[in-house]
Amino acid sequence: MVSRVIPVDVFDLVIFGGTGDLARRKILPGLYRRYVAGQMPADSRIIGAARADLSEADYRAQVAEAIAEFVPKDRQDKTAIQGFLDRLHYVAIDATGTNGWSALKGLMRDSVVRAFYFSVAPSLFGDIAQRLSEHGIADAWSRIVVEKPFGRDLASAKALNAVLAKHFNETQIYRIDHYLGKETVQNLMAVRFANILFEPLWKAEYIDHVQITVAETVGVDGRGAYYDKSGAMRDMVQNHLMQLLCLIAMEPPYHFDPDAVRDEKLKVIRALKPVPSEDIVRGQYGAGGGDKGYVAHSENPASRTESYIALKVHVSNWRWQGVPFYLRTGKRLRARASEIAITFKQPPHAIFDDAKGWHENVLVIRLQPNEGMNLMVMIKEPGPGGMRLMQVPLDMSFADAITDGEDVPDAYERLIMDVIRGNQTLFMRGDEVEAAWAWTDPIIQGWELRGDKPQTYDPGSSGPEDALMLMHRDGRRWREIR
Ligand code: BG6
């Protein structure tokens, strides 16, 4: 099946930090792919803005290099690349000073969508927002896109929200969590709310527990300075895993509408119980497999920052009473594997004697790689010899169903196009981010006060030993990371 390309309005997209790492790796290659897909109307422009004193030609050359490096070879087409580069402009700008702002204003056009991507350190958000409005560059229809980390605790997130609110309405602010742009993550909502099959069972009466795993093989290489001040809890749980949890746990919104969806997610975050220390396991990878270990990437040889975390979380409402959500994420693990697994309860009464062959139903939603869903069901083992049971997967591989050799847009491409369309459904609202920090802060403060050290784990393993115990003591097991 070939997906439909939905047209968008003509736009000017200004990327602050247009020469930075995220712009090179994700934003510009993503925009090139949308251009190739026919989703960048003629006359739309991308304006890189950064401190470096570059000419337009220099900037285009830099972007050409980024495309060569980060777009798969079979998607690189000379004519298309040239067509895309022709849409690019560049302004040298000083985010905290006066240089470049009049030039940027001079480039702006009326009657097109104006979007400003803040791909810069959060400490510059306020300066840029202020200058955009002072110079009359942003108008009431303009949109701004802000990247994570959105604060490092509740106080700093509130301060960022307040700074942006001075110049923009909430309907103009697009806080990106790129997990919400992933195909399977959105599919999770389709599966839950476009089928009658799952929703009646989607509650404590029928669900035993939920596991959410985001395992990575990469380490913190090159990002040590940022990561050491962050750790897995701030870098992954407060945002990405929290968003996944919300989509699983939320009530059906009355409509697939930005505020209806975000209202329901917010209720979930507010219903999260505080997590006691015995339900948290933190780990840090040691040396091995050619890596000198986490601390070698940090400026602090005695760093206690976690590169792995596992937590048992409860959503305190009627639907989820007593159902644990086990979350885990870590770097330098055995495999890159992200999935959500929903394990159902046993049938109320067993009529078959084959207790050994029996397993619970599990719905596995696989985010990456090999996106898809698997529903593990029990059937009779074929052949004579009585009623023996076996578990088989009902396999729904999205790759087979949707790609057909065609390119599925990556998270950034989809989210940027949503900004141009003015659709905030897949972006975090200010109150949602604050609620997420309000739950996260005491957890982090707890281990800081106690002076907890993370447990060392081997690179290439499934994480620290203690994480196994977190499930074992409840009579459950983590699914294998593969
Ligand atoms: C980012 C984190 O937000 O997400 C990184 O800062 C992490 O540490 C990345 O590696 C994971 O994203 P993905 O899309 O590769 O799963």
C-alpha cells in the first residue's frame, strides 16, 4: 500500500542552530525526504540561522554534505538534491545580540506559514523568542518548535514555559518528543481506539502487567558532557517512556484532537504514584567490548549518573488498580530493541490439563527495529495425543503492510509537517511537561539524598542484575532484549 502525501501550505521554516548536529542529522535530511515525496510546495523555503559567518553557497554546501552522510544512498538523487538546495537560505545571527535580526526580518514574507525551529540550547530559548517578537518577525500565526531537554526539573521547565509564554500562545508552541512521531507509537492509538477487540480487555481485570523497554546498543560517546548532567531518567524516562506509558494507559479521548488527546495523557501523568526506592534500579555500564566504560566519557571519574534505569510504576486510577508498569531503558545493552508488552491474566478457570504448555496472552507492540505487533495466543498443538497446548504469534508486521518498498517518513519528518499543518496532537503541552517533571523530581531527589550509586553492568548485557530481581520478586520476568 502506498501512503498518501497530504499537501501542506507554502511555508518559511527558520532553523535556529541550522548548522548544528540535530539539523544536520535529522531536520535537514528529513526535509529533503519530504521534498522528494512532493510535500514541500513550490515557493516554500528553509532558512538556516546560526552564528557562523557563512554565505548562502557555503550553507548549501554544508547541507549537501549532510544529505550525502545521513540520507540512504538509494534515496539520493542529484536533481532532487539540487532542487532542495535551491530552497535554502542562510542568515548569520547572534541569538543574544543584535546581529542578523534585521536581515532575517527582511527575508520574511506575508501570507505563508512561518515556523521557527529552536534547535539550540534551552538557555537561548528566551533570547530568541524575545528577539522574534521585538523585531516583529513572528506574528500571531507563527509557530515555534522547541527541542528537548525541556528543563531538567520542574522549576526549570516552569521557567522555560514562562519565558516562551511571554511572547507566544500555547497554540503556537510545539514541544517535540520525537517518540510521538514514530509510526508504531501512533499506531498504538489506532490499535486501541479503532478496534473493538482490545479496549474491553484493556484494564486491571484482564491485564496482569505491562513492560516498556527502550534498549540501545549505543553508548554516550561524544555526548558525555550533556548526558552526565542528565542520566537515563531525565534523558529517556521523563519524556519518551512517559509518553509511551500515557498512550497505553489513557482513557479514550472524545476525538483525535490535540487538546482532547493531551488532556487524557495529562490525567495519566497526574495519576502516577510516587515510586519507592525499592522499585528503582539504576545502572552504569562498565568497560568492555572496546568501550572504556561510562566514566571514561564523563568529566567526573566518580560519576554516579545512570546509563540504565528500571522502575516499577503504578497508575493510581480505577482502570489500572494494582497493575504494575515495568519500565526500563539503557545504553550499551545487548540489542537495540524497543517494545511495549502487555501481558494478560489467566482465564478464570482452566479446562485443559496441560498446565505446562499454557502461557498468558501477550500483546507485543514493537517500536524498533522491525515495527509491528504480535499477539501471542494459545492453540492446540497439531496432531494426535490429546489436548496439548502451544503458544503461537498472530504476527502483524507493519513493514510488510505499509512499506511496499516505499519510504516511511521518520519521526522528525512527520512532526515537522505537523507543525506546518498546525496540528499539535503529537506535541507536548506545557502542563504535560510540568506534570511529568513533578513526578520525576522526587524520584531523582530521593537517590541524590540517599547518595545511591548505580550498579555496574557489562556492555552488551541486558543491564544490572538487580533489575532482574525487580521482576522476580513479583513472580514475573523481563522479556528478553533482542
Ligand atoms: C534521545 C536521547 O532523545 O533519544 C538519546 O537523548 C537517545 O540519548 C535517543 O539515544 C533514542 O532515540 P531513538 O529514536 O534512536 O530510539
